[in-house]
Amino acid sequence: MTTPHPRHIELAPDPQSLAEKAVQHFLAAARSALAERDCFRVAVSGGRTPRLFFDLLGQDPAARGLPWDRIHLFWTDERYVPRDSEDSNYKLVADTLLARIPIPAENVHAVPTEHADILGAARAYEQTLCRVFCLEEDQVPIFDLVLLGMGADGHTASLFPYTYAPFNTEDRVCAVFKPAGDINRITLTLPVLRVARQLLVVVSGADKAGTLHTVLTQEPDAVQYPIHGLWPVLEKMIWLVDREAGKRLETGN
Ligand code: 6PG
């Protein structure tokens, strides 16, 4: 019988207050990193959930007043589509946040999906990580904050159930090939996510309630639920959950 890990879960009544909580955690992480290292390096996820977060962050006076010249923005994962595609996680952030903050273009490190092939794009993104974090060959970038979501299938970033990506521990970035009709992805791998100083997992919506209950109450199974791949660093994870997503947690069944 394993002892249950401590879980830092913050419940929010609705998506708006969930996004507001995420803004406050982002600002706290930024201030802490800037105070300690004069630099804040953060990786954000895409999808539907964080749109409101990015929108509120871009309107927040405290956020707009951050020293964005000392902040580097990366993505945890990206769909292998052009940057102007509605499916692009870069476009999501560009439309909601980047248009409103004075971050230098050279500090915005989008996954280079304009690359002719997905493997080349993954390698190029990894080279950007090495450059910005001044990494030696086998070093892993230590983000100050990683903002993650969780899919209804228990995936996070683009680490999907029953795929190799969660277990490809040699690379810091890898390509993820999805079935025909879906979009191939590029993702940070578990070794990178695990060494982050803080992981903020934002989960919203009734469609996540069952999986969130399973993930937080059952023995870890990273093949079926790749977010369990982060269980070795559960103490660094903060879960922001709205009422719909957390309703199974409250009732315990
Ligand atoms: C993506 C995200 C992905 C997301 C989950 C949850 O590219 O879609 O990076 O990992 O966090 O799929 O997505 P929703 O917020 O849309 O439910």
C-alpha cells in the first residue's frame, strides 16, 4: 500500500475564477524567479482551457508591468500546423496575450512548425532550448514554471496514452505522430517537465471530472494516463480545478 502523495488542489467555482487563480500563480512564479535569478522562463500549454487565462493575463496591469525583457516564453507542445492556423497553440497565445504585453520577439520561442519536416522542427526547438538555457549536451532545461492542461484521456502536453513519447527519455523534445485525421504534435518530454521548479495543472469542465478523479485516486499508470508520468514530482504540482472538473473529488465517488 503506497502512502498517498500530498496534493495541492485549489478549487475554483467557475472558469473565470479558475483563470484568475492561474494569473495569480503565474505572477507569483514570475516574481520569485525574477527576484532569485533575474530571469523567468516559462512553458505554456494550449488547448481550450488556458484561453481565458491568457486573455486575463494580457489585461492584468501587474502582468503588463513585468520586465518582459527578462522573461522567456516557450510552449510545452504544439500542433504541427502553420502559426496562423486556428489549431496553433502559438496563435492562441499570440491573439490573447502577445498582442498585449511588451515581450521582445526574441524572447518568444514558438515551436518552429514552419520547418519542412516535423523531426527537423523538433530538433530545431530543442536547439532553441539549449541556446536559451545555455545547456551542455546532456543537460535538461529547468523551467521556472510549466503551465499544463489535462485531456479527458489523461494526456498532458502532447504525451498521449499508449504512445512512445512519454517514455522517450533520450530527447528533451520529440515528435508525436497521431492517427490519420488527427494532427501530429511536437512536445517537451517527461524529463523536461519533471525538473521544472513548479508545475501548474489547470483543469476545467465536466468532461474531465471522471478522469481527474481516477488520476488523483488510483495507483499511477503513466501508460494509460501520461500525466501520471509526473507523479515522481507530485510535490511540485499545483492543481487548479473548477467546480465542474472537480465535482467527483468533492463527492468522493
Ligand atoms: C494541446 C495542449 C494539451 C491540452 C489538453 C487539454 O495542444 O491541446 O497542450 O495538452 O492541455 O489537451 O486541452 P483542453 O484545455 O482543450 O481541454
